[in-house]
Amino acid sequence: MNDDPRIILLAHGSSDQRWCQTFEKLATPTLESVAGSRIAYMELAEPSLETIIRDGKEDGINTFIIIPLFLAAGRHLRKDVPGMIEELQAAHNVTITLAPPIGENPQLGNAIRDVVNQALER
Amino acid sequence: MNDDPRIILLAHGSSDQRWCQTFEKLATPTLESVAGSRIAYMELAEPSLETIIRDGKEDGINTFIIIPLFLAAGRHLRKDVPGMIEELQAAHNVTITLAPPIGENPQLGNAIRDVVNQALER
């Protein structure tokens, strides 16, 4: 039995494939660094959060940590995602924790500064 | 005369003050590092993009570079913001360049990996 939680990077999702590709690139360093981690979309794209929870359950995973690839918490993270989590926990008998969005970590602000300075050097 | 472009960090905006506060914190390292830089909101919050362009023009600035605090380019960055830029350029006789969203820079992916690893250590 594996008690390690599975990390899920949750992006908003879009019907525009270019939008999803940007998130897949953003997620790649994490997916390569954190064993078993996955990307999932809240809506409009696959894999959905439900798909990833169901797959994890089949792999014997019972606990999940969702790290939102969002810069800030709006209605989606304050209301929609907690509602989805409640339903998924009941439906699949798993424990799902919602972490703060990545943008609330000060490291992101420093990365933005570096990106801007790099853009200015060009 | 000052020929340096003014850097504008453009966030989406929200009527939720907590949302805007997260973006203000995210912008702080850049605002402290890049002389004259400003944050602006696309909608639902102040200062608006128009406010920042008008203020810049009064300061003698004629060129602006918008760096979107967005992880990926969706409808807003492909359509709405270019439309706003076209109108603002004509109304204020300025030149405005739209840079790619910060999430298209590979450094952001590395920062996300670091944030996730930090969250896992806790």
C-alpha cells in the first residue's frame, strides 16, 4: 500500500489547444521532478480532475493534494473547486487537500521579476 | 525627453479585493526592481490600463510595454487586450507593445516546480 499523496497540478482548462499546451509546458518541470504527479483541468479540457482521481484510485492512491496553477484565488478556487472536491471525495472514498494557488507563494513574484528583467534585456 | 518605455504589469482584475492584493504582492518585486513600472488591471479594478497610459503620457512617456500577469494566452490576450491597445494608441498618441504572458517563459515552470517541492517539504 502506498500512503504518499498524489500531487495534482490543477489548471483552469480551455477548448483552445494552444492554451492547454502552455500549461503542459509550465507543468513539465514539476511532473519530471515529483514522482507520480499529474496535471488536470477544472473544465473544458482533458484529463479532468475526476479522470485523474479515478486513475489514482485504480493505482491504489487514497490521498491527493491539488496545487492550483492559478495566480490568485477567485470564485473558481473559493467555490467551484471546493464543491468538486467534496463530490469527488464522497464518490471515490478518497481524501483531497486543496493547497493555495501558486501565485500566493512569494517565489512566484521573484520569478516574475526575473522574467520581466529578461524581457527588458532583449 | 524620456525615451525609455514604461513597463506595465497587466493583471485581469476582480471586484474581490483579496484577488487584487495577491497580484499586488506578486508585482512588488518587479515594481521595486524596474524603474517607473506600474501594475494595471484589464477590468473590474483600478488602476485601469487607460488610467496608467494617461498618467504615463502626463509624465512624458510615449512608449509602453505591457507584460501580462497571465499564465497563458486565452481570449483576453488574443482579442480583448489587443483591441484595448489599438484604441488607447489612437486616443493618446502612444506606442504600446504587448509582450507574451509570463507563463510562456520557461522560468515560470521552474518556479512552479520549486513552489511544489517547497509545499511538499512542509
